Amino acid sequence: MSPDFIHTYVSVDCVVFGFDHENRLNILLVERNLDSERQIKLPGSLIFSNEDVDDAAERVLHELTGIKKMVLKQFKCFADPMRASSQEDINWMGTEYKHHIDRIITVAYLSLCKIDHKINSTKYATVDWCPVDKLPSLPFDHNKIINESLIEIRKWIESDFSIIFELLPKRFTIRQLHKLYSALSEKYIDIKNFHKKISSFSYIIPLEEIEKNVSHRAARYYKFDAKIYKKNNTKLIK
Amino acid sequence: MSPDFIHTYVSVDCVVFGFDHENRLNILLVERNLDSERQIKLPGSLIFSNEDVDDAAERVLHELTGIKKMVLKQFKCFADPMRASSQEDINWMGTEYKHHIDRIITVAYLSLCKIDHKINSTKYATVDWCPVDKLPSLPFDHNKIINESLIEIRKWIESDFSIIFELLPKRFTIRQLHKLYSALSEKYIDIKNFHKKISSFSYIIPLEEIEKNVSHRAARYYKFDAKIYKKNNTKLIK
């Protein structure tokens, strides 16, 4: 065997997005302990020798949240030879996995979660939402993975708009959808035009209920109808 | 170290699409030699220990075609524990890489090539186009990778229509574009409606030239204008 070919560990890392009540995108992070110092990171795991990567990602999500079924999308393999070369990261892997690891390839996944969903981790003592614009410096290339996941979530919603409703409560106002959409597209979108566009979508159904106890004018609630959406969205050119 | 964690080789495999003069999607395949038997497969390679996967894919494409710059998109990591477990595949890896390998993870890439482009492989003696509907049974999970790449190329064109022009000659007729689009979307699309739709796209520019020496009515040639396309395609909801 030429010593030139890689022979390595492979992990999965999951970027789970949520949308908070202050209209910010958040990511679920966990704590790792290193020399009594606490540091946060993306949830992830080495894959087992008899495991497929997609199964490993499902396992990580389940250990992380306790939720049985979550949307999950593999988006990129990160394999920079230097991505796990800091002494701190090598030490942590030695402690966590009981082996000296100095190169590791990871396959990154995107997932979406309603932020009010109860998180029942079976693995991590601490699981916390962190707003995307308040992220500290994370270990490995986790900041890079998150940056690329933001591009990816936009593409995902562009190709399948139904995905956006995974981040909203079951009943939502157009204002909430507008705020989420604006946070995702990172640009100013006129609310009136947005309202008009959204009203033309047959799969966004107005409900009888309206908001209660709000300081602004009470808005109507809507719900998303997945069946109507599926029927209407099969075209290649839109 | 728990013996349960994977420690493995990682490869890249490239699915390069072309569109032939009989309006069929094709894929570039190479030959592998095994016990004097010839078998075709997807072009690919183990990655080097100091190499990122994206760089490995670029290397494979260049060794395959001799073309300096091709569009390239990573689309999925295939890691089924059984994907390289047939004795034939293990034997071939032993010959090719001089080592016993019985598990290997691969990262699959999509690329597109004008079918008339000259192929100058620096690595493979035989590189051939094969129509997608004439594919034989391929080694490893290469048939599965190709099946998933077909889903992926549709998504890619859905999210970025400009990609379709990588498969067409620089000047093309609407009939050619229609045939390619139909091959990709796998359904009947009315040519009149298609023509009307395409004519409304400012980035598809009619040329003065028309077809010569054809048995049907000579059609006008068009070209794609990438600059106009980029200017007009920045919306999240289409």
C-alpha cells in the first residue's frame, strides 16, 4: 500500500436550525469538556464500522434531541487535511475516543427544529440554542461548517419551500413567515409584496383564529398544507 | 480505541454527464482490468493523505478528460458498510491499490461536459460515453450512485437553470434545449409552451444564424448569456 493514500476516521456533524421569538436563526450546540475547560461545539460522532453515514446522523440527532423523526439533509463532506490538527482538538479526541486521531473527515448534515420543541438529550448534559449572529469561535472547522450550512439552507428552501414550515409553529402569522424568510434571505423584503405573494399560494391556508393579547393589530393565523403543496410543485422551470 | 469506530479508506467518484446527438443523456465510464476480464466503472480514486476531497475530484476529472476547468458539484457521501464487499471488487482494489481493502467510503461528484469536447485522458486507456438507458451492471454501488446523480442533476438545474447550457453546444436551437430538458425531466413537455416560456427569458439570446442542411424547417440558433442570467436570478421564492 502506498503510504500516500488516506486511511482515516469518519464522523458526522449536525447543524440543527431553530427560529426564536426574537426572529433570529439559532443553532443547537453542545458542550465538550477539556481539561476542566468548557467549550461548545456542533453535535457529532465518529461513525461505527458497521454504520452508514446517514444512519450515524440519525443516531446523533436522536441522542441530541430525543425527537424521533426530524428532517435531515446531508450537505457536504469536509476533508481539509488540517481541519483537526490543533493540539486542543487532538487532545479532546484522545479523551473522547480513547485514541490518538490527527486526521478526520466529517460529513455534515442540516436539520430543522421548532424552537419550542422539548429537547431531551440522552447523551449530552448541556444542549443549548445559540443565535447564529452570536456564535463564538468553535473547535475544528465548525464555524466554517455553519457558514456553509447557511448557504445550504437557503438553497434547500429555494428548491423546496415546504421546508421553511419546519421552523415555524403549526399555526403562524404572515408576519412570522416574513421575518423568518427575511432572516434566511438576509435582505429587506417589502411586507406588502410578500403578503400578496404568499396569499397567492394555495397551500398556505387562512384559519379562523387570530392573535390574542398583542400590542399591534391582531393578525390572522395560517397553516401549511403539505398535500396541496406537493400537488402543485412538480415543475422543473418555475 | 473502541474497535467499533470505522477507520477506513476514502475515495471520490465522478459522474460526468454529456448529451448526445440522439438526444440521450450519457455518462463517461472507464475500463478496469481484472483477471484479463474487462469491466467498466465510474472514474474515481482513493484520496491522498494530504488531499481534500474536492481537490481529489478535480484531479480525477483532469486525469479523466484532460480538460482544465469543468463544473463540479459534490453531491453525496456513499458509506453503506457492504458497498465494497464483493470478492471481485476486493480483488480489484488489491490489484489497483496494492492493499487489502474491504470497506471504503466514497464521495460522489457530478460534472457536465459538452459531448463533442475532445477527451484526452492522462490516466485511462479507455474512456467512453455510455447512454444512461444502456448502462450495464457496474461494480461497487456505481449503479446506485448514477441513479442518485440523475435526481441530483434535476435538482441542480432546478436551482440553477444556467447549468443546463454546460451540456449544449455554444449555439443551440430551441429544439435541442427542449430535447435536453425533456430528457432531464423525464416527462412529455409541449414544445409550443416550452418555446413560449423560453422566449420570455432575457438571457437566451436569438442569433442571426439559422440551421443549414437539415431535413426539417431550419431553426434559429440561440446562445446563453451568463451575465444577464446572474442579474435576474437572485430571488428565493420564484
